[in-house]
Amino acid sequence: MAVVAVVVHHDRPRAAEVAATTIDWLRGLGHDVRVPTEDADRIGRPELAVDDRDLAAGADVALSLGGDGTMLRTVSLVARSDVPVVGVNFGHLGYLTDVEPDGVQAALERVLAGDFRVEHRMLLAATVRQAGEPVREVVALNEVVLEKTTSGHTVRIDVELDRARFTPYAADALIVATPTGSTAYAFSARGPIVDPTHRALLLTPVSPHMLFDRTLVLDDDAVVGLTVGEPRSAALVVDGHSLCELAPGDTVTCRAAGHTARLVVFGPRDFHAILKAKFGLADR
């Protein structure tokens, strides 16, 4: 029997309803289901609750019920254990989800029968150092961001590329993104759209107060070092979640992670068609 991790959007009642029926169906077939503690409380299934750190251990597949944000959270919980993720879309047109709500059971039947393929997406690994000491390791599917904390002021970020000094940026924020993240925050800062299965690091400034305002597209073995410069602090935001505030002198080192996000797909995923639909691009 399989072990299925289920992650649920906290504010979408329809996602909670589908989670409940899917969990009952899976358990009726003899499969083991586990749910992050906060999600289990939200859907009224505390008996299935596990700590976030234990969610992926021994899991065969993870089911993400929400939108792209829920997919980002699910990937962050299970990617280190190479657990494949089935994304179910309860939001608007998603870049990451591959299944509609009425197709959940059919999708899981195919997964449990081995009738699927995995699309690998590059992840960012970031090491955070405060006062010279490593304090945190984080993984991102979309992006790692250092941004200003004070309205009306920029943040200064000194950048190293492959441990060689590059240049300081004065900007509202500086984004290190994956190809998957090229259609997220980096896109709103006029960064390039990159096919999500490509491997590269994108360094994109947000509203830079300098003449150089272009995105750098770096090789996937590049190491990007970010140091918060004087005189102001910066907020560290990973995949849309604010993690902490960094003081001048604190650093974040970004590189491609040694593992990938494993997204379950059931056929060719037409990224160009998704772009056309997302942006209302017409055929000529």
C-alpha cells in the first residue's frame, strides 16, 4: 500500500472538501495518508497530522490541493526526499498544477499504477549567514529575494558571482530566480521568460537606482553571493514567504540545489500554450 502526503490550501473550502473525500477514498483502499498538522486541523482530521519535518519520510507521492502557492509549499516540504508531487488546481490558471479538481481520483489511480512521468524542475539552495555564522538553509522553487524594509529607501546589496566581486546594486529588491520562477516575481520586474525545464539562475533587480537594470542569466553551476550593504537592513523572502530580516554584513549564498522538484505530469506539458492562455495571446 502507498503512503500519500496531502497538502491543502488553507482558505479554499472546495480544496478542503476534495481533500476530505480523497482521504476517505485512499484510506478505504488501504493506503496510508498523512497531512501537515496545520492543514489537518483546518480540514478536521487531526488524527492524520504529522510534523512538517516528517511529512515526506517514506511517502510515495504528495498531493497538493490549491494553486501554485500550495504547490510551492508542497515542494518545499517534500523535495529533499525526492517525493513526486501531483498538483491540483483550485485557483486561476496555474503554471505548476496539472490536474483539475474533478480529476483527482483518476490522477491518483494512474500514479498508484505507475502510469505517469515526472518533470524535473531546478531548485535553488540558499545558505543564510548572520554575523558570519550559517544560521539557515532554505530551498526555493521560484526565487530568493532580498528586498527593502523601509518605504522610500532602497536597499544596497553587494553581489559576488562565483566568489568574485561583481557590483553593488541599489534597488527596491534583488531576485535570484529559477527558470520556473521566471514567470513569477522576476517577470513583474521585466525579467525574461525561460522554459521551466531549463537550468539557469536569473539575477533580476527590482526598480534599480542605477543604469544597469538588466537581468543576468547565469549558468546552473554559478554561485551567487548577496551581502546586505550599509546602512539599511533587508528582508529575506523565499517563494513569497518572508523569513527574516538581515542586517548589514549578513549574506545569502545561492546555487542550484543538488536535488530537483519532481512534478507529476500525465502527458506533454505545453508551456507555450499555458503562456498563451495566461496572457491572452491571440493566434494570428
